Amino acid sequence: MNETKVLVERIKEGIQEKKGKNIVIADLTQIDDTICNYFVICQGNSPSQVLAIVDSIKDYVKAKTGIKAFAIDGMHNAQWVAMDYSDVVVHVFQPEVREFYNLEHLWADAQLSRIPDLD
């Protein structure tokens, strides 16, 4: 498994650790002129859960791969936090904000993988 796919897997585990829901992995590798190779999109039900998911992703990725995010934006209101891992951008939303921006629809030509919720 290449480094980017390992990174996506560690991100997914970090999300699941804090009960993040509706995980979608968008494979953008077959689309020209994208800012990254993968989007990982998920949601938490409150600002505190969104922040807990972000912290869990940071911890999992750093512990398992040694990789740190280049940038994290949106922590101040925790409605939509974007984490930039260069080849992978993670979007952690609150449900209503996710529905409004509907990134899955914007990237409908990407290969989308929906990960079942762990409950």
C-alpha cells in the first residue's frame, strides 16, 4: 500500500475513534488539476465532537505515520474544519454545514467510497 493510501487509512481510523459519521473518501486521482489526490469527508454532531475528531486524526496520523498536517483551518467555530495533508485534505463538518456545501456533489466525478458508521 502506498504512503498516501496508508495516510487515508490512518485518517479514517482517527475519525472512527471519536465516532465520526458518514465518512466519504473521494479519490480524485483520475481528475485533472485537483489540489490533492483524496478528500476525506466526515461529520461530528457538535463543535466539541468536530474538534475531538480533528485532534484524534492529528494524533493517529502522527503516531502511526509521523506525518503532521501542513495546515488546519476552521478550529475557531468548528463548523467546518479543513486539514491539509498535501495529498489528502480532510473535511470535518457539522451536519447542516456539510449539507449546505455538499462537497460530494461538487466532486461527483470522483470515485466516492462510503465507509459504514461504527456503532
